[in-house]
Amino acid sequence: MSGIRSGRTLLRQEVVEGIKRYILEKRLRPGDPLPTEPALCEALGASRSSVREAVKILHALDIVEVRHGHGTYVGRLSMSALVESLTFRGLLSPDDDFQVMADLVDVRELFERGMADRILSSLTPEQHDRLDGLVATMRETGAGDGDGFVAADRAFHALLVAPLGNDLIGQLTMAFWDVYTIVAPHLDGFTHADETATIAAHQNIVDAARAGDTSAFLKAIGEHYSPVRRRIAEARARNGITP
């Protein structure tokens, strides 16, 4: 039985790779149609059941999109599978929980620090005003509002990297943000002082961007992530987890 299962898994994976290879070789883009199921079977030399299993796997990864009654298309290629995987890992155990968050903070800060010069040179006056508006929303709603504060914070960081015109960075930034917001409630201790510091750091980021001051921008980015790192360290200590 195990031998049969191994063979089926191998064949299914070969079909998965075959479909991915087809998309690349044909230079298909998101939204482009894939061949019909019979055509895929013929092209890949695979059975219908293997093709259907492969399509299900690729659909879960957002590599293909199945439109019932219409056919199969190249998917949006989003980070949804990555979000699901990281979220599950983060919720699996307390140790992973805190480690995932620490890793996410590092990656998010790395993006914004590494692209600082390009971000500052790309942001327009209109985008500066929009960033200011999002900070004002954070200030008006406060962290106690929950969704409003978080939504404004998320939109702020999305807008910050948007001028780069790099879809991968934009998707990864939002993917890491989405994972963080799902896992973050397991941290305690977001005080009124933390809220005030968070809002101030966002305002400093906007002010530095508007002034084109890279040093002040980098300092403000560090101020933004510092309280999060402190909360992670405190949560580790409360749970008896050594760094």
C-alpha cells in the first residue's frame, strides 16, 4: 500500500511541475487560460485523476485559478499560501509564536531600511499627505479601537513601499503584515505609552520622508519597531523562553 501511495505522490508531483513548466515556457501571465483538462493530460502524459490532483495543489498555492464552468487560468500568484503557512507555524506553539513575530519584524524593517533612499525619492507630495492622513486616523481612533488603528497602520506601510513599483516587495510586505496581525494578539502589554510612541514614530517617518532626510527616516523606522521587539522579549521572558 505504501508503495502505491509513494508512486501516486511522485506522479502527482511530476504533473504539478509539468503544469508550472508549461506556464513558464508559454510565458503565461495571471488571468491567462490554461489548456483544457484533456489537453493537459495529453501534453503531460498523465491521467485525468493526476491532473485534477495537481490542479488542486496549484489552486491551493494560488498558482492556478479554477473557474467552474469556464476553465482553469493562471492564478494571481499571491502570498496567501505563505501567510497560511507562517500563521499556522506561529500559532503551533508559544516558542514558534514569538520566533515568527521576531523574524517578521526583522524582515519588515529590512525592507524599509534597505529601500530607504528609493522610498524617499519616489514618494510624491500627494502620498506624503496620504501618509499624514493615515497617521491622523491612528491618532483619532487609538489602539483601543482595534480595527481602525490596525487598518490605518497596515495602509501606511503598504503606501510606504508602493512607489517602489515592486510587486514582490509589496506582496511580501502585506503578507508579513497579515501574519503579524493574526499572531500579535498573543502578545500582551501594548500600553498607552506604546500607542503614543507608535503614532509618533509614524509621524516622524512621514516628516523625514517629506524632508528627504534619510538619516531621520532610518531613525524613525528603528523607533517604530523598537517597542515591538521589547514586547516580544517580555513575552519570551514571561513564558520562560530564552532568546
